Amino acid sequence: MADRSKIEWTDASWNPVRAAWRVLGQKTQGAGGDRPIGWHCEHVSEGCRNCYAEGFNLRLGTRLDYKPGNRDVIDIFLDEKLLLQPLRWKRPRKIFVGSMTDLFADFVSDDMLDKIFAVVALSPQHTFQFLTKRPARMREYLTRGQCGFYEFYAGDACNRVGDLVEKMRRSGLGMPPNGVGPVGHLQPGARWWPPSNVWLGVSCEDQATTLERCEQLKATPAAVRFVSCEPLLEDIGEALNEFMGTCTIRIPKNVSPIRPFDPDTTTIGGAVSGLGGMIVDNNDRAIDWVIVSGESGPHARPMHADWARSIRNLCACVGVPFFFKQWGEWAPDSMCGEHVRFSARNPGPELHGWPYDEATDTWRIGKRRAGRLLDGIEHNAFPEVANG
């Protein structure tokens, strides 16, 4: 858990799903003793090759890499103390949920997700940013059992989370005595689902992952949908363009957000009003925000400047907010450091073999020196959301 995040597009990170070494080969629940505690995830595509979270876990977590076989020696559990942390943060924050793992991997149970979304529902003062490379599971979890229209059945997860919200309130978890009040369930057809303070995103590094993951994102309900192109490994502008038009399921932006929960003045019932339900809207785009970033770290691969420009220009054309996070280890327009030349049409850098007018020079100068300017401009756009 970090109340301050170094990730430029968020304010804080929240990692309630943890991993710990199994004791004497026996599966246990939760953390305890001297077991190394950290996180777990598993690689699914080229974007995972130099995972920053894996490196952090190797140094300061379980000391295990992110491989499926390590499930045999660890317990994956929900840290109940960390789970409730957002309820204690009064100041509104953008919170990156699961920055050290992928919450929609199959080793994260529906029960864990239900509890996470219950806390999200009880923390409407915050914006929760979910990012996944497994959008099929995300879509399945959020839409299982729903009929597609807001006046009908909102879905299995919606009702389970509604029950959890009620139980959490009655048990007093994280709630002061003067914060109690009547809590409405996430009634089918009565409120929006998922909560309107949830932003759902997919991570895409190349054309194949963009087409696959954005298609799933497009069919998943969310107040805000976003794409994180990090690390950007090839030109994906053409693939991304397919999702800048219509969408299938949408939470309208003119819906007033849920009132912030203030334990001194607000009942929990008032705080959770405005949750649940879904609507269909075929006249809106599928992507509300795009983040672009080069790769950092000792084994980082360079990003061609034209790949970033292509996405920037596309976003400008269709009116989608564009956020340029960083160049990473490599940057154009420098004359020092390790040097490569490669074409925008070639996903991998080559020292030779490309015509001069199709290639660009890129230097390895380090993340800090490379900075965040794209053609001299710092791009920090965020999606607009209703303020009530």
C-alpha cells in the first residue's frame, strides 16, 4: 500500500491481494510468522517480460519470480487490514488497484474481488483505477448473469457485493459508530454497476494485444475505460483506431457520482446511493483515455517516437485525453549513451538494414534524463467525469 505513488497517472496504489510462502507444505490463510510476504502474478505476453512489479517482488517480497509453478509454494490471500485502507482515507485520491499483480488473473477468486468491490462501493470519495492484461475475466466477472439493460437483472457480482456492503456495515468494519445508517443493496435496475467511481483499463503493447484486449474492454461496463500502452513495443495506432468510435455498454457521464463518505456527517446509506445497474449506449466511443509509455529498467526496449506520435495524433482527432507517461530508458534527440537505429515499421530495433529515411536514432540515457516531453510538450490529460 502506498499513499503516495510515483506512477504519474495516479495518486496512490492499493494492493490487498498478497502472497506468502506456505508453511511446512500446508496451505494457510493470511500472513504470519517469518514467512516472506509479497505478491504473485504470471506472465501472459511480451509486455510482461521486464515487469517492474516482479523485480520489486524479487528484492523485497517473496523473492520468487512471476511463474505459474510458484503457486505450489505460496498462499495467495486477501490482506484484511490492507483491504480496508481506502475507508480510512478521507482526501479523495485516484487509486491504482493491484499495481503489483493482475486482479483478474485466475488465482484471484471471485470472493476476493467481491470484497474489493465492496470497499470500492463504500469509498465513493476515491476513483479506483483497475488495469489488466486479462480483460476476458474482468468482463466475465462484471457481467455474469446480467441482461444488458438497466431495468433488468444487474448481475451476480452486483448482488453479492451489495450483500457484502450490508454485512460490512453491520459488523462495523472500518466504520465509526456515528457512521451507521440504512444501507441500500445494489438492487438490480436501481443503481449503476460497476460503481461510477471505477475506471477500467487494459494494458496493450502491440497490435495483437490491442485488438484482443480492447475488444473485451469495449464490451465491459464502466464509467471510464482506458488503455495503457506500456511498454509500447510497436505502432498500434491503426489497431487502436478501431475502438475510438462506438461502444456497446456504457455508464452515462451525466449521472451524478456517489456522495463522498464522511463518517462525521454522512450515513453509509447515503454514501452508497447511486450504485448498480447498467445501460446500453451505442453512440459513444469505447475508449475514454489513453496512456503511452516507453519501458524502463535494465533490460528496457526502446520506443520509436513515431509510435507515440501516432497515438497522440489519433487521440487529438477524436477528442480522447492523452497522457504521455515517459520515454523510459531510451529517448530520441540525444547524442550520448548507447545508440540504436530502427524503423517505425519494425517492432524490434536493428543497428543496420533500414533505409535512413525510415529509421530513427534512439539513445539510452536513463528514465530521468529522457523525461516526459513529447515534441517539447508534457501531455497530462485525464478523462472528464461528473462532479455532481
